[in-house]
Amino acid sequence: MRRAVFLSIVCLAIVAAPGAYAQGNASADICASADDSALSPQQRIAACSRVVKAAKAGSGELVNALVNRGAANWSIDRMGPAYADLDRAISIDPKNSRAFRERANAFRSEGRLYRALSDATEAVHLDPKDALAFDMRGNVLNNKGEYDRAIADYDEALKLDPKFSMAYRDRGAAFYFKKDYERAIRDYDEAIRIDPRSDRAFSNRAAAWAKLGKIDKAIADESQAIKIDDKVAEYFDNRGLSYAKNGEYDRAIADFSEAIRIDAQAKFLTNRGNAYQSKGNYDRAIADYNRAIRIQPTFANAWNNRGAAWREKGDIDRAMADYRQALRIDPKHDTAAENLEALRLQRARR
């Protein structure tokens, strides 16, 4: 299982409209704080609530506070309050492009792509000079698999803001999904040049290097992503996959173990199980597949791979049972189908 390429799903910078808040209003300043500030989302939500309570009905101050609070609620997955605030902001000011952009971000994060596209398009219509709005719509189109349309939006975002690192990174993802890996790498190069602390750009570039078979370069970029942010489990999992591809299974196991420590996902456990299986340690592999299945019983790869481990141990009945279960979960799992057929032929020959 290869690594993920990340598009931007982040709460966009929250800013106040010029003159929106009274000078010296501490709550307003906190409410308008950006995501990378030292203030927690809860602190910003509380401050925005104070502003909302004090603001005049229908005022720009109220609308900005609602948008800021909605975005902060989204950042901690409080979707109900987020939508309530953004809907209210739009009802007060139907021409507020940022409210539509933030609501598009929320819809997109939940996979509600048609609603997200409608809101992102409205944001672009209301403010055609907002690079963030074009980037947001590009991301929605990217998720919909409409890569050429997404690239056109990223192009527009970069015309408006040539130093928009995130737009380069997102356009790189669109080229990656189009399988134009060299073009993707050029965009990631530019994203990193503008923002050398972009861990996502390094991680995405690593995925493109891996597709080109340049595993050592992939490992170098994955290592840099980890150096920038060592709390992202996927980065360790990605590097583990690269080490495994190089046949460095002990290093791979160490990275998968770190990914599991950060976030015990079924796919991380399955990847570590695969590394143990490659080393011939089938009992350790089966233990990891068992745990993966307990966490995510519908993860077909864990069932298929555990079947392979049982087969290596000579337990054909268990192997066939696991392949069948993998196919019940995913009838199009070609590897499980091939494995099951191979065992059927093996039994027939006997």
C-alpha cells in the first residue's frame, strides 16, 4: 500500500476585515487569530463567542466573528456548530466570500463535494482576486478527479499570488494524480523553495520520487518531513514503505512501529505485518494482522495478507478462509482471488 499524497485540508488563516473590530478589543484580536498562533481553537471560540454576544445585529463585526468561530469549530471537528455559524454569517451577508470559502472547506472535509464546489465557486465569483478561493475550488475539483480543471484554478491562484506555496503543493498533487510525476516534482520543488518548512510538500515529493523508482530520494524527503514534524504517523509509515521496498525490513519495522505508537491504524499494522512476513517471521506478522482486523474488520488487505502468512506456515484451511473473507469484503480484490485459486489448484493436484 503506497503512501498518500496530501491536498490542503487545513483551516485557512482567519483574519479580520480591516477596521472590523474596535481598537483595544482583546476578544476581537483573539477571535481573529490565525491558526498558527499560540492560541488554541477553544480560546479563539470563546473569544469569538464574546464578540458575537456583544456585536450589533447585522454588523460586519458579527459576520467576521461568526466566520472565525465557524472555522475554529471546524478545526476541532465540531461540524454542527461550524455549519451553524457559517450559515448564519452567509444569511446576514450573502456577499461575504470568506464565509463561502470556509463553508466550502468544511463540506470538502466531509466529502460533500458538490456542496463544496458550489460554495467555492460562489467565493470565486464574489472575490475573483482571492487566491485562496481559487486554491479551495482547485482542491474540490482535485478530489472529484477533475484534474485539468483543478490545475486551471491553481494556475489562477498563482497568477494572483506567485508566492503561494500551498497552491504549488496542491497543483503538484493534481499532476501527481495525472501520473505526471516529474511535473509534480517541479511544483513541489517550488513549494519547498518558498516555504522550506512545508512538511507536506516534502512528503508529497517523496511519493512522486517513489513512483519514479527513486527510493533513496523518497527516503531523504520522508526523513525531512519527519524532521519538520515528527508527530505525523503517515510520514513514518511512508518511510517504512520505502525502506521495505529497499529490502531494509528492520528499519521499516522501526518506522511502522513509530507510526503505530502515534496512531494505531489498521494499515500501519498491516504494513508492519508485511515486513515481518518478508523476514519470515510469520507469527509476528499474524499477530499484527490480527490486531489490524480487530481495529478495522473490513480491511480486506489485512485478511488477504494474513492468509498469505497462514499459507507460508502450511495452514491451508486458515489461508483459504482468510482469502474468502477478503473477497467477501472486496469482491474485486484481485490478489485475494488469485491466492485463493492457487490454493484450490494446489489441493486439486494433491
